[in-house]
Amino acid sequence: MMKHTYIEDVGKHDGEEVTLRGWVHNKRSSGKIQFVILRDGTGYIQGVIVKNAVSPQVFADADTLTHESSIELTGKVRADSRAPSGFELDVRGLKIYQEVSKDEPFPITPKEHGIEFLMDHRHLWIRSTRQRAILKVRHEIIKAVRDFFDDDGFTLCDTPVLTPAACEGTTTLFEVKYFEDKAFLTQSGQLYNEATAEALGKVYCFGPTFRAEKSKTRRHLTEFWMVEPEVAYATVDDMMDLAERMITFVVQRCLVRRSEELKALERDLSMLEKVSVPFPRISYDEAVALLQKHGSEIQWGSDFGGGDETIISQQFDKPVMVHRYPTAVKAFYMEPDPARPEVALCVDVLAPEGYGEIVGGGQRIASYDLLAQRIKEHDLPREAFEWYLDLRKFGSVPHSGFGMGIERAVTWICGLEHVRETIPFPRMLYRLNP
């Protein structure tokens, strides 16, 4: 195939002839001149087709082009300060790969569409400028997370998607047939991370996780991606330090590398620019008092709902860490505070501007006897956790970790109203297609 250039690289070829391939994003005509906006996933550029500068066939073909037709343009790159990308293409040649029929035009038009229509056409909606910007920011967040942990001495250890037991509670498990047995889609890679941390010291996993929560809120997906670090000999305070460093790194990377996409999303960058270490830290006790001060009827011992998290996070202009929740509302593996056993050595990080929890984690139980007791109290199958208990029999140490949901982070950093736009094909309570 003929070598072609990506739109993001046209600046390297000013004054040169190049071949670009992509899709017709827009088109207009002014008599003897036609203007074609081409997109290729890396950017947008306007191709200028002058009637007396091309063959009659090229001009006639250009006249028939429809929205989202796939084409190839050949021409000379010309710097133009008026152009959004700073360059235009003086077209000499045009090749049509597939022309969208005028009888069955591209279904998504500039007119207003309902969200259900757009979600039903998600496979086409992701071509839009807004969705492209979101997915570019998502990519940057994922790359930044990997770079942060890789450069900090962590080892990536993949954890299984199919598991024999629950990690975050039996009521949110997706059960699947596993030959003659049954298995569950993972809720978290954490338990396996604890094993690899005792082998490698500092580890992280990064993959899809599943929660069968019958929730229809703007913050919930049934399938989402999560990064989960785990560190041997680390305390909950170490995790708070790690989380604030990671979040700050990710936000700063997006500001540097994806400012254009964030501007396209009309994100208030000044809010993201405030994200820096250290983050404010408050106890669960202080958070309850704050909520009650702002009119909430919450009582000590209750877990926070989305509305509670919104109230708390709106009091700060950067992420806030809430630590030491009641042991009763946290997972079975959370280490109790030795100075106050009714609370756990745990932490949630709430994003500002009302976006709520993006990180949850803490210190894990190191005692074999206490962990065995907790497994029994939570009515979990002992046989499925024998391997997990082994970690407390052979060189157990204090250890801690956390999980950050990528989609929640994308929602906050992009300033979105709903988590459904943060992943190419969202899975929700009533959404399995396309």
C-alpha cells in the first residue's frame, strides 16, 4: 500500500505532497471550490479542492462525497494560521474507498439526539469530536498510570478474570458456568495482588472488573477497568501518600498532553491545575460531622452514598482523603485500627467538584486468626480462601493497597455528567448492546 501520513504529523511536511486517509467529517462547497474536512483519528484537516487545479473526475467525485465516507486525499500541505490545526491540504487527488449512500445517510447528524438513540448507535457515536476527545484523555490516563507505577519500581502482575469466590461481597457477583463447576467474574484483583506482593514487594494489576450492582446512578458501570497497587510492609498512611502522588501525576500529565481535548470538552482547566500534593485528609468522624453540618441526616456507622460524597467533595478544591471508616461497612479483609478496633485502617479518595469516590483502599489484615474469623463472620466459603489464608501462615507482613476506577477518573478529569461516555462500549444495568 502507498505510504500515507497521519494528520497529526502534517506539520512535519509543510510544502510537501502527502497522502492522507480517513473519513469525511464535513463538507461544503463554494462554486468552483470544495472544502472537505477529513478526520483520521489523530486529528482534523481541511482539504481544499479547486476546480481548475484537479481533473474533472476528481472534482465530480468530491461533489458526491457524503458524511463519513471513507476516502484518501493527496495534495500539498500548506501552513494557514486560520486553520484549527494550523495547516490545510491543497488537494490534487481523491480516492473513494466507500461512499455512504444518500438513501441511507449516517444516522448521527448535527441535530439533537436523545441519549438512548446515541447509546444504541454507540459504535458510530464514538466517531464524534466529543467522544474522540474523551477516549484520547482516557488513553492518556491509562498511560500515565502505567508510567507512574513502572517508574516507581512496581511490577505489573496480571490477575485472573475468573475467580472461585467473592472479594467485595457476594451480592454483586456475576456467576458463570465453568465446565462442570461455577466461577465468578472478578470484582477486584486485590487478593491475588497480595500474593504477588509477597513475591515481588511492589506490584500492580490493571484490568477489567465486574460488579452486579443493580444501580442506575451516573457513577456506576457493571464492567469497568481498575488499577490496583499492592505493597508489602506498607501502611494505610503509605497508601495515602502513594495515591495522592499518583493522582497528581495523572492530572498533570493530562494537562500537559491533552489540554486541547480538555478544552474541546469545555473543561475548566483551572480546577485541575489546583491538584497538587498534599491532599486534605479527614477522618470518617470528621466527615460525618461535616455532613450533619450541611443538613444530612447520616448517623455514625452508616456508609456514605453518592450524595454524601458529593457534599464532602464540594467542600474542597482538590481531592480529599477520608480515612478510618467503621469496620462494619468495609470489606472482610480490612485491618482494624489497633487503637480503635471499631474503625478500619482504610481510605477513600473523593474527587472535587462533587465527583465522589475515585480511589478506595487501605491496610489488609495480617493475622491468620483474625482473617479466618472475618471469613466466617461474612459467611464466605472457607475452602475458597484457603490459599488466601496461606499468605498469613508463611511470612505474613503488614501490607496495603488501593484500587482506582479508570472510568471514575475519566469522568472527573473530563468534567462529564455521566460515566457512560468514559468507555467505548459501556455495560450498565439495562445496557448490553452494542
